[in-house]
Amino acid sequence: MNEVIIEVNSLTKKYNKAQVLKDVSFGIKKGMICGLVGPNGAGKTTVMKAVGGLIIPTSGSIKLFGETSEKGLAHSRSRMSFIIETPYAKQNMTARENLEKLRLQKGIPDKKRIDEVLEIAGIADTGRKKIKNFSLGMKQRLGLAAALMSKPEVMVLDEPINGLDPEGIVEIRELLLKLNREEHITIMISSHILSELSLLCTDYLFIRHGELVQTISADELKRVCNEQYRIRSNNNSLVPAILHEKLGIESFEVDRDGTVRVFEGLNDLERISRALYENGVVPTELHLKEADLENYYMELVGDENDNDADKQDKSANVSKRS
Amino acid sequence: MTMTLTNKIKAQMYQSVRENYTYIVFAVMTVIYLLTDLLELADEGSSDVSGSYMFVLSADGMPFILNMLALIYTAVICGGDMIDRTMNYELLDGAKRSDVYFSRFLVGLFWSLVSCTLILVLPIAAVSAAAGWGKMLTVGAAARRTLFLLAPIIRLVSFYTLLTFLITDYRAVIGIGFVLGQGELIAVMLIQESGSLGIDEKLFDFLALPSLTRIFDVANIGFGYENGEDFYIVKQVMNLSDDLRCAAINLVIAAVYVVAGYLIFRKRDVK
């Protein structure tokens, strides 16, 4: 399970003067479900396109299944499948015709595979309906069916649940989990629905302004996010000293707005509040925060309207802990 | 799983036979061709309709029709999958860029040649069946002209393949191709009419549509006489070496276009 299947090293992409990817490096191991998280325009799709060979990197390298040569990468990509931006669909053809074209294109001998993937994707009953009459959700399902045609070992999925209804989202999530657990398919996925990613992913890559801000496993994310006390008070500047000197707490951070986040001694709220009172500090806010992926993302990647210095400060804080 | 050029061609053929435009384009061009010929027929006022007469009659309008068929089929086959990004999925599957490129060029060439041959042969065959071949041109001379027309058509397909992989929007390619084709014809017409520039007309073989016009070569029409009967006959003497030279020039230029198109696509980012 430790084989690194997708390895990206110092990947940089420039369009004229605009640098859309800056020195991005990461590795995705076999069996992972790796979520690529970032705001619009962060470079998520560009990373996926570079992995898929659609764009040619300005510098840096991509290794797939240990292969780096052009021929080796092409062969490796035949073991993978992708949904990037628009799902695979010829508008004037039916779902079955689309998959038959794909079958011919990929040289898949078994015609029954079309029925299998139509069934898996939940669009087996679309008959003669042409894709131009499909809903966005049905097109996404066709994209998934197309991605499964060649029984891939890795799936790279860019916003695969866009346009799906809640029921569809649950079905696709369960399908992806099943494929990962039963077929051992490694998945790289991006989505704006972070609550969904948090139900799927084993690892995360956070990307912003073309730079990889952080890589973190889901377990570590839970450890980092869960159970932190947030303390705001009438005298924020005294709080760190009280925590450190009176209570012996080492693991805490101070945000720019003075909020103190405490990561240890979490079972002893009474002791913390007493110490604060005894030292003349009145907490105006003292609560346990169970930060989820969304909160973590907002803290790490930040509100795009924040000033840059603020963002750097926040991301530095979190990175320091990981 | 074997991804080869043959697979790609099979997939492109599968798609193109299911697309409506394949049939609509051919039907529209056939209607334009027939209307043009009927108008010319009415203008000439001849009652001597025959297969050979139809062939000669079509010489004026046919370069436009052949150009449009090659242009639309090539642009849509090469560029249609770029617009809806289904071509991306071939590259994402690890297909060689050469296979992606040449499969489209070859399928575009197939449909262009088939449609051009059908539009050249079918209406004339129908008229011949109804009214006979006639005496205006021998069957051999018409067949030879048809055969040599294929070289400039191949060159047109190659050029439009290059243009489509360069511009990536087939609608723009159709617009540009139309303007360029008509521009060539107008430029040659102006040069010929000025008559004073001293340009050797053999140089027109380097242009695509003027090559088509020259291969038809039915400008010199006179009277023949047989069994006490006068009839129109094409008196233009065909020169095999000129036709071969014209075909060779067109095929060499076609090869340059095809290679140039591939070199552009080989190292290019795909949207």
C-alpha cells in the first residue's frame, strides 16, 4: 500500500507571464482517496490536467506508476481514468453510443462492459435519450461510467459530484468508497463540497494561488482540528502567560485577533477557567471547537477577501502544527 | 486494452456515421449543386441534356462545392471533439498525440473524398441513365478529370486539418476557409482578366481552388459533327504531364500541411 502512484515534483506552469502553478510537489500512494482542496482559480484543475498530460509543464516532473518517460507516462495513463471539467459526452449520441465509441477507442474487447458500467453509474434505463437531453447530474454519471470503462487502477476526478442531487451525491460517494475499498482504486478528487470530501478522503492537498499550502492525512486533520479550546477575554495578552506559567500548557496558538487556541488539557475546562479568573482575566468566549474540514480549510486557505499578510499568518500557524 | 490508430479511426467512424451533420452537409451541398446546374441549364437554353453535358456544366460551380464539402467535414471531424472536450479524454487515456491527430485527419479525408466523389458521380450517373452520356466529353476524359481532382481535395483536407488544430474552433475554421477559398478564386480571376501581369498560369497550381478549376479544364468548347448532326464538344486537349505536375504539387503541399499541423498539436496544451 506504500507504492507512490502519482508523484509530482516541483511542477510549475506559466502562461505568458502568469504563473498558475508554483513549484508544486506531492505524492499519492496506492489506496489513498486524496482530496485536492482550494478556492476557484487555485490551480486544482491545472494540476489534474498536468497529471493527465493535457498541459505540458513549464518545469518540474510527473511520475506515474514509477514512469517518467513520455511513452511510460502514456502507458501509465492507460491504467488511470479522469473526469476533468466537462464529463465525457457527445451530445447527439445516447449513453450507450457514447460508451460504445469509447470502447472502440480504447480497444476494449468485451461489449458487456458497457452494460456493467451503465448499471454501476445508475443510467442503465436511459434508452434512446440523447445526452443533450440529460440533466447535469446524469451527464456526471455518464462521465463516471466512461471513467470506469477500462477498469482503472487510479481515478482522477475534478468536481465529480457537481450538479448531482443529494441522493446522487450519496450514491456517488458510496460508489467511490466501494471502488476504493473493494477494487483498491486510488482516487484523486477535487470538490467544492468539503463536507463530502471529509466523508471520503484519506488525505488532503490544500492548494492556493498555484502553491501547495499543505498536505495532511485525514487522521492528522482530525487530530489537529478536533477539540481545541478557543479563548477570548477582556485581556487577551495575559492568557498565554497564564496557560504557560500557571497551568504548564505548551500547546497553544495565538491568532492575530488575539484568540488563543489551546490544544491540550482539554478535559479540564474548569481548571483553565479558574486559573484565568484567579489572575484577573474574564473570558468573554471559552468553548470547545470541533473544527471540521470546512473550518480547517477556511483557516488555512482563508477568505479570499482577507489581506495577504493575514492569510500568510494563518496558514503559517496551521502549517507549524502539522 | 489496445489503443492504436486503428481503434481511434474506428471510434471516429462510429461517431461520424451517427452525427446528423454528416448527412445534412451532403444534402445541402447536393441541393446547391443541382440548383446551380439547373440555373445554368436554363441560362444556356439547351435541350441536349446528357451526362457529359452535366459534367461540363458543373465545372464552374463544382470547385466551390468540393471546397465546402472538404472544409466542413474536416473542420467538424477535427474540431468537434475539441469544442466539447471529448478529445481530451483520448489524451487522458494515454493515447499518442499522433494517433489522436492522424485518426481525425484520415476520417476527415475519408468523408471528404467519399462526399466529393459521390457528388461528382451520382447526379451525372442519374442523368446519364435517363438521357445517355452524350458526346460533349468522353467517359474516359471525365473519369480522368475526376481522378485528378482528388489531389487538390487531399490538399484542401490537409490545410483545413492544420487550420483546425491551430485555431481549435471549427466554426471559425469554416468561416476562414470559405473566405480564403473564394479569395483565391477572385485573385486568380483578376490576374487572368488583367492579362498584363505576365504571370505563368501554371503557378496557379500552387493554389488549391484554382487547381480544381484547371483540372476540370473545359473552357474550350466548340462544335463537333457526326452523322449529319452538330453537337457541342470540349476541344481542350488534356496534357497528362500538366495534370501529373498539378497533382504532385498538391500532394507535396498536402504533406507539408499535415506535418505542420501535427507539429503544432504535438507540444501544445489542450484546453
